Amino acid sequence: MTPRIGVVAAMPGEIAPLVKRVGARPVRHRAPVRVFESDEFVIACAGIGKVRAILACEAVAEHGVRILVSAGWVGALRPEFRAAQVVAPGRILDEATGERFLSTQADGPLLLTAATVLGKVEKARAAENFHADLVDMEAAHVARFARGKNLPFACIRSVSDAADDDLPDMQRFIRNGDFHIAAFIRYVAIRPQWWGAVTRMAKQSSAAAQAMADEIARFDLTRSAS
């Protein structure tokens, strides 16, 4: 069998276009992890943050892969990264521990893995303090898992929000790794000042997930795992 590519993300919306693109089928697994597989890919998502990222990694590893890819949305910390742009971070920094990891695309931008969602002000501070280009909440944990399993690690992401996008406080709707979308919608529904920003982010996120799916579907395992 051709060595398979393991793809780990946080949210179903991040991987839905990829699952469709590669014809992956659902596999029964313990909640909250969702697993899909095809001849070439094992794809999993489990939720937001460290604990959920590790659960997704463990699920993918159970199915046997030759490389782990951290996928999903990232926030831009610098204006040169635009919404829906596909990026391949080469360096990953764990904000909590200071650990640094390299991906197979070592010359790529620096991705900061934060413990919480960063707003516009916090993004600017992170760019200055950590000299980071992008931010997420899972990549460092996937990289650490890959290192522990002696697996090559790659990172293919897409930008859901630009550096200057002003968005509602998303962190308040995350509980134990789950994003409570119904509560978020109710919150935004009675605050018209957020309607435009949230609608724009939804469109950007959809386009970003599709662009990322196209890139991952072309992933060269032989070159990247060498």
C-alpha cells in the first residue's frame, strides 16, 4: 500500500472540502474525534486546542501514516498575508512553552501556537513580541506528537482572517475544545456592528478551506518525507 498522509485539523469546516476532494469515507471512532480515510489520506478533526489536537493525532496514528500534516485555518499577524491564502509555515513556536519545531518546509513563515484566540490588539502584540507571521492553536501540539512518533511533520494552512480584521471575542464561545456556534450566532444576531465582519470571515474561511484542500490533495509525500 502507498504510504498514507495523516492530516490533523480542529474543525469539521476546515477539512470538509478535503474530505470531498479526495473521496475520503468516514471511519467509526471514539467521540469527539471524526476520522475519514481514503487510499492516500487519513484525516481527523477533534476540536480546538492542545488536548483535542492530541486526540486527533492519536486517531490518525492508529490508522498508520508516514507523515503528519497540521492543517486548518490560521490568523494573519502581518498585512502581507491575505485572507484565503494558502501558507506553509516552516517554523512553529509554542507560546506556552517556548518550544520551537521545524516543518518539512523549513524556510516558511513562523506560526505561533497560542493557548487562546487572539483579537486584533493581541495579534499586533504577538507579531511584535514573538516576531510571528501567523497564529493558530494546534500546530505545535501536532508537531510535538509527530516528533515523539518519529514522523515527519508538515504544516499546510490557509488564512481565515487578516491581521487588521476586527472580530468578536471568539474565545468566550470555546468550551473544552468545542466552539459553540449556536451561542455565537445568538450573540452576533443582536449586535449589528459585527454582522459585516462575521459574514466576511465566513466567506473567507470557506474559500480558505477550499484552497487548502486543493493544495493538500497535491501533496508530494515522497518529497516532503525525505
